[in-house]
Amino acid sequence: MRPIRALLAGTATAGLLLLTACTTDAPTEQPPAAETSATEEEPAESGAESEWFVQEDYDRELAQRDVEPEGPADQPWLQAIEPEYVDTADLASEGGDKTLCFSNASVSNPWRVTGWITMQQQVEVLKEEGVIGEFRVSDAADDDNKQISDIQAFVEAGDCDAIIVSPSTTATLTPAVEAACESGKPVIVFDRGVNTDCMVTFIHPIGGYAYGAVGAEFLVENLDPGSTVLALRILPGVDVLEHRWAAADKVFSESDIDVVGVEFTGGDGAKIKDLVTQHLQRGEIDGIWMDAGDGAVAAVEAFEDAGQPYPVFVGEDEMSFLRKWDETGMTAIGNVYSNFQWRTPILAAQKIWAGEEVPSEWVLPQEPVVQDDLAEFLEANADMPSLHYAKFGGEDLPGYPEAWTDR
């Protein structure tokens, strides 16, 4: 059994919880106080010196970036990095037309909307094959209490053949997931994590440490010593976001980069633009690091409005940013919290019903978009809307492309 720990949570980008976060009117050198949900306390501090940073997990994730995943090369949503398989023979269930229940944290940001479309299309495939009869879904709208009630309702109904959970927050949802496990039904957790290992499988990309380090390393490699960087974060208290910043903070602290500000934005484009503008009024900004790509274009536009040179930029694989990157020719990287992971829980349920082995911790590959493959992703997603994510992994599904273009 793998050790119980605060497992990864998602979001990108990259899956990311867009709760309201407060900030001071003027930029500050340290993260300002922020509101927290009624169900999860804000940590005392963030970064590499905080309770969120675990050296062992950091080292593992950075090492996993170089591990060749097992599984089909053309189906990254079925690949796994260093898997340890669990026997599901005792969970096998004969017959088709299964009832699959899904408790979703929300579809409150473009990353989650893109993934949700992909998940539904994968479900349609299994409905056509007679594997799934009913796909029962609850959306918690980023409300911990509602999601707890949603999961409890699935358990009490007693007719879910498997329960998938994408938790809104980590600690608060743990008891609800444990209760689902105690029901005897197979439980699958993905994207964000919880503080238990009772589920059959926990599905996620490599994780927040890898995400944060990739962007920070890119800035260190592409900026001169003494260059200034502004870090833009969504909100505190969500493990995957805290891990992203903790990894970046560690990389920056071991370099000659000067982090001149760490700002919480709530993922709001107008706030992002205003904060960047205020920092530019105080001095030059050579690089931008973001813990999620929402609002990246607004940050770029702040430099344009100020007549300042484009910074070296860490964005995400959202199409609006990839197109802005191509248009401006700036030095940039599109970080990735693999959106194709939304297919994996559906396929995991199918495997469990068939009594097939699945990884107990199903770690998916997580590779950024770099300059050399920018043109490829722009061409492949030419007809996709601005808020679409390039590495969504739905090109072989029957609803492609209309299900994503007509959202």
C-alpha cells in the first residue's frame, strides 16, 4: 500500500480552483492576505520553506520528467509512469450498461470545461459499446459542502457501479471519499487529490512540483543573472498550486533571479493586467511566471500598453496564449497540466469492471509546449476557440472537432 499523504490536486491550469482571492490594491513583495473557503484554512506561508514543500515528492516528480512512460505512444491518456498495479479481480462486474457516477468539483474555468467535453465524448464511446448505460453527474460549483452532499447521495443511492471524484479541495473532501470507499463500490480519484489511499486508483499528471520547476528553470535559463521576475498565482491553499509555487521558489532561490513580487490574481484577467501594470510602473520586469495560464494574454497586453519589451514568459497550453506567443515572437513556454487526463477515469472504470489491473497511482506524462512544436499545436488546433487547451487528447473521439468548437 502506498503511503498516505497529501496527494496532488489539479489544476491547471493547470484544473484549477477559481475561488475569489483578495489582494492589496498595490503590489507587495510577499503574497497578500487572501480569503479562504469556509472549509480549508490558508497556510501560514507558501514556497520552498513552507509546510507544502516535501523534498521527497519534489525529487520524485522532477525525476519522473525523464522517465519513459509505459503504454501506447499515441494514447498518452493510457500511459503510466512507474506504475505499481493493483489487482481488481474482486471488483469485476459482469454485464454491460453500467451506471457510472461522477462528482465534479466544477467547470469554473476553461481548463475544466475543455476536459469535461473530452470526458463526455469518451463516455459516448463506451455507451455505444454497451459498457455504460447511465452517466450520472453532479457539479459542486467549487463548493466543498455541496460536493460532500453529492458524494453522499451517490453512496446512499447504492446503484453506482463506480464513483469518480475530482475533489474541490484536498483535506475537506477526504472523509467523503473515504465514505465512498467504504461503500464497497470502486472509487476513482483524478486531477486533485485527497489525504487517503482508499481509492482503487488516483489519476493525475506528474504534478505541481514538476509544473512549477519547468517554468522556473525556463526563466533561469533564458534570463541574465540579476533579472527580475514577477510571479502570478491564482490563490493559496490548493495543494497542486502550492506545489507549483514551492518548486518555482526553490529554483529561483538557488539562482541569481530577483523575484520582485508574488501576486494572487483569482485568475481574473482584469486584475492580472492591473497588477502587472502597477509593477511595470515601479520598474522593469524581465520575466513572468504563472502557476496557471488563465489570463496570460492580459499580462502580455499590460507590457504592450506600457510600451515595454516583452518578458520571457511562462504560460500554459491554452490557445489564446499560444496564439499570442506566436504573434509576438516572444521567448516563452506553454506549461501543461495534461488535459487529456479527463479521459483516463472513464477508461479506468472500464478496466476495473473487467477485472483488469490498473495503477494504484496512475501518473500520466506531462510535457510542455516548446518553441519547436508551437507551430504543430497551432495548426492542429487552428479551428479551436481561444479558451481551448492544446493537449486535450480528443482528436480520435467521434465528436471531434464540433464538440469542442461549438462549446
